[in-house]
Amino acid sequence: MSSRFATVVIGGGTGFIGNRLKNAFAAISSKVVIVSRNATKDRMSWTDISKHGIPENTEVVVNVAGLNVLNPMQRWSSDFKTNVILSRVETTKILADAISKCNSPPKVFITISGVNYYQPDGKEYTEYDRVPVFDFFSRLCKDWEEAGNLPEQIKTRRVIIRSGVVLGNESGMIATMRLPFFAGLGGIVGSGKQFMPWIHVEDLTRMFLFAASNEKVKGVLNGVSPQIITNSEFTKALGKAMNRPTLIPLPEFAVKLVFGNERSDMILKGAKVKPKRVLDLGFEYKYEKIEDACKQLV
Ligand SMILES: NC(=O)c1ccc[n+]([C@@H]2O[C@H](COP(=O)([O-])OP(=O)(O)OC[C@H]3O[C@@H](n4cnc5c(N)ncnc54)[C@H](OP(=O)(O)O)[C@@H]3O)[C@@H](O)[C@H]2O)c1
């Protein structure tokens, strides 16, 4: 099969989402180069990119780097918060700078961001809504997205995918919940009424490929399934797919004890987010219903 792209550069290509992207792009590209904190024979470091730029013939640049915010072993300290910001904003800036200095800039620059951009106030949001900063995570999303801005004279297409909770077996929410659910200890988190924008990792990967391959795709895409669900509906779907009861709730105070007040908002609150532009652009989901996604995952 002939390659659709020459070289593809993926920041954070060693992680859960990045590894999926690496495999998907490798199937349709001549070469995939990972950017990581640890350079190896096949990986460039962030310093390499700052010093030497992106490789010649790079047609697609992606950034999905970012320190894990929900690591329960990490206290929500100011140092940790700074690293959470730097790992997203600085890596994106390094790639944007490298693109700006390129003799032959890539066709497209795609970065990930989060649905924490939107207010968890019950109102329905689409990509067409501009939301003023209202908390730490919405500020993070705004700065992260703006870090990828390119000078006007650079004609590289810029795409931002604001992702919801990514469901996949390797890592993230499903991997964390599998054992307690299997042991019959699953249940709602907090009130269970909070919205939970979600996407199957396969659909998120396909959305990155869709954005890379379609010249008409520019700007923000909400990386979420069209089906709006709550935490309680997700809990039921996962329990049903695993054939396990979901009667043991995880109370709000326990979440706050582990994660601290500010960070708990990521778990205890959720915005009502629709992927209107994604659908308008003609993207087709493989997993639109949470029941189908959970069945596939277990
Ligand atoms: N998973 C989700 O549900 C979800 C939802 C919305 C948005 N996102 C965002 O998507 C991105 C990828 O998520 P993921 O689940 O794939 O995370 P992951 O598995 O933890 O991978 C993140 C990658 O970021 C790099 N990284 C970690 N700490 C870093 C630091 N301090 N400085 C620079 N790079 C660092 C790591 O690469 P090296 O170790 O090779 O440097 C790692 O491979 C993150 O920015 C996350 O916020 C994820």
C-alpha cells in the first residue's frame, strides 16, 4: 500500500493514546518519529526538537504529551500543578516553534486538549461555544490550545481535539475500574449525576487520522461520542457488560480525600458536550453507544 504521509511526528507517542496513534499512523506513513523525555535510537527528545527542529519531510505533527493529572500517588501540590501545565503547554510550544522555523512546514498540526474547557453547568456545549476561563483546568485547556498557535504566514492546518474520558483497555478509566468492578465493588462515583463525556480509544484514534487526512478539517473538534451520558449510566453499562453488580458507591468525600478538592472536580463534575462539528464534517463513529463500547472493552 502506498503511504499517505511521509514522516509523522508524535509528541507523547509512548503513552496510552500516543501508542495507538503511533500504530495507526505507522500503517499509512513512511516513518513515525516519537518525541519523548527519553531519547533512544527511534525517539527524539524535546531538546532535540528545540535544537534541530522536526525531521525533513514531516507532513503531520501531533502532540498528546502530558503528565497524568489523576495519579493518586501524587499530591495536588503547586509543584505538581506546574508540571501538569509545563508537560502540555511547553511541549506544544516546542512543536509550534519548530513548525514555524521549518523550511517546508507540515500539512497539519493536531494537538489534544480536554473537555474541561467547558463549564459543568448542565448547559449543552458544542465546538461553536467560546467559554471564558472559570477554573484551573479550563485555564489549562485554554493555555494548552493557544500554545499551538502558529504565525499567520505558516499555512499548516491547525486542529485541536478536545477529548472526553478515553475508554480503552490499556490504561485510563477502564483499566482503573476493571478490578473493583470484577470484584463486585463497582458503583457510581459521587452523585453519579455528573455528565461523563467519553470516547472509545479506537474512535479517538480514527478522529486523529480523519483530521490528518481531510483538508477541510481545521479548528476545534470535540473528541467525544455523540451520546451524552452520566456517570451513573456509564456505571450501569460497564457493570452489565462485565455481568457484575454496581451497588457500592464511591462517595464524594473519599474522592476528595485522595485527589484534593480542585482535582476532584475532574471526577465529580462533568460538562454536557456534543461533537457537533465532528458530525457536521462527516466523521463516522464506530462506537456511538456506551453499551457497545463497554461490551467491546470487556
Ligand atoms: N486518557 C484520557 O482519558 C484523556 C482525556 C482527555 C485528554 N487527555 C490528554 O491526552 C494526553 C495523553 O493522555 P494519555 O492517557 O495517553 O496519557 P499517558 O498514557 O500518561 O501518556 C502521556 C505521555 O506524555 C508524556 N509525558 C508524561 N509526563 C510528561 C512530562 N512531565 N513532560 C513531557 N511529557 C510527559 C509521556 O511520554 P514520555 O514518558 O515518553 O516522555 C507519556 O507517554 C494527555 O495530555 C492527557 O491530558 C487524555
